[in-house]
Amino acid sequence: MKAAVYEGPRTVTVKDVPDAKIEHPSDIIVKITTTNICGSDLHMYEGRTSFESGRTLGHENLGQVVEVGSAVRKIQVGEYVVLPFNIACGFCKQCEQGLTNYCLTMQPEPALAGAAYGFADMGPYQGGQAEFLRVPYGDFNALRLGEDASERQTDYVMLADIFPTGYHATEMAQVKPGDQTIIFGAGPVGLMATYSALLKGAGRVWTADHQPDRLRKAEEIGAIPINTVEQDPSEVVKEATLGLGADNGCECVGYQAHDPQGHEDASLTLNGLIDSVRFTGNIGVVGVFLPQDPGGAEAQGELEAQGKVPIDFGMMWFKGQRMGTGQAPVKRYNRALRDLIAGGKAEPSFVVSHELSLDEAPTAYEHFDARDDGWTKVVLHPNGHGNGHKR
């Protein structure tokens, strides 16, 4: 089968790899019809992680079941399913608490928790930017889709990661109807956090970034864009809130945050939120931060390379703020969000700018990594043909 394979920093090739196959009675095999390139993939693409050469990328996956193991009881061949990027067992201590993002069974390193498809330090599992994907514990991990799955794949595939992740950011920030919320980052996850805050009924949502095309997307769905080239988000928010700041905020950028001039500063968005959110406000952090960043010493400094970020903790403590962090437990949200899509209440595919074939993955990575204008979210179709652009 063909797959998009990481060959080293900024090098992805599409080549033949061993076919996905049933390895355990609870496995299923999914023919991948739609898979996304995620901003988290770029950390690996740029060589900023320990991701091994030769592995298949891709953790945002949707497709049609073509084979099931002998222990599978619920999932049936022919069904369309979307797959949470978290690979979970369903029965460990963490999974029993709904914390599938920190499953203990699927992570082979005893000192760690959490597993994912095609992701650094999250197990040996291959990614789904391929024609087929092996899914462990298929009954638990696969979310079945309805009759409209085939024609609405670009909506439903967002349930694999970015829609639940953006929603998780607003949950940790405790966004409520009428709230005033600030989102740092207008990439795909930031746009999903913006969208989720609006779906929850937030009275006013600001989205801060320095990419004009992404800010246009935020404005299209009802947010107030803040171009950080021209404005300081904290000043904008305070001016609009009698100097108090937003009720809550979300960090959707991560450790490679950088200013408009391109200088990396892992503390930039975190400190921006501490400044922008009012006393006793809540902050949700879903942008990726790592305990070890192989490229961090050169890009920022030795402390950042060890995951040590100099945030304004004194101000955060003084303001009595609370911060939630970590990857999203996708299964906590994906069923409800699926039903919002099915019911016509949500259309997360608004972020999609390009639909391409799997063979075009190397070019897609290059453009998405360069943040080229208009490349807001790339969808690949391994078992079909992309049409170049969504609209």
C-alpha cells in the first residue's frame, strides 16, 4: 500500500510500505478515504521531535472498514468510521475515567501515558496518511458515522482531532454563554476553539494571530480578529472590557510560538493569555508543548529545549487564574460533536482550503509548513483524487 513517509527534516515521500493487517483479534482495518495534515505533524516534519525516519504520518483519519478481527462485535465491514487520534484500550485506570488521551495500555513505555497514530513518543503505531490503517480495539476506538458520511467527509474527519481539541480548550477554559473569550492562534485548532466558543454562546470572541488568511476565516465565523502585527491582544481586550480582561482564553499555538518577525518564544502566547484574562479567569492550553525539543536549543535556548518555559507565574498566581493543559480526550466529545454535524448545527469543514491526493502530500507539507497564503487546512484522499481546492 502507498503511504506518506517521514524521511527526515522537511522530507516526506509517498512510497509503498507493508500492508496494514490484523495483528490482534480486536483490530479492524480501515480503508482511509480522508486524512488531514495537522499542525502537530509539522513539529515532526521540521525535525523538532524524536519521530523516526521511515514511519508513516497522519493522526486525523476517516474511512471505510474493510476487515475486522474475530473479537470485534460492534463495527461492521462497509461502515464509515472516524478515528480519534488517541489510541486507547477502554479498560485501564485512565480510560475508565474517560482520560483516553492518557491510556496506559497502548503506550509501551511504562513511564509515559497516551498513544496516537504516527506521532512522536506516543507508541509505535503507523499513521493514516496511507491507503489503509490498522486500528487497535476497533469497537472502542472507531466512531461510526451515518448515511451522509461519504458526502460529508471533510466535516466528519475533523472529529479525529481538531474539532474535539478546540472544544477541549474551551472546556478547560470553562467558556459559558455570554462569556468574553480570547483565542491565541488562528491555525486549524485555534479556529476550532473559536468556533466552539461561538457554538457555546460566548458573547464576544477575539482571535489573535499574524496570518491574514487565517484571521479572515475567524472573522467569517463571527470572531473579532486581532492582527498581532498591528495590535497587542491584551490591550485590545482590556480596552473593550473596562480594563478587566477576557473571562477566559485558549492557547492554540504551542511551543513554537513566534512573533511576526519569526522569532520563536515558547512563552509568548502563554504570557499573552495571563495578561489578557481577568482575575480568577480560566485558561485552556491545547497547543503542543514538549518535555524535550531537539531543535529548541538553536531556535530558542537550552531551557526551552528541555521544555522549561519562563511564564509569568507570579502574575498568574496574583490574578488567581487557573490553567488546564494537555491533549484532548477525543472520545469525551466526538459523539456529541458528530451529532451537531449530522443535525446541521456545525460545519467544521469551513477550515479546509485544499483537498489533494495522497501523491501530492510532499507538496502539501511544503506549502502548509511555509504558512503560504490560503493554505489553512489540507485534506488528503488516499483512495481517491483531490480536487485541488475546496472552493
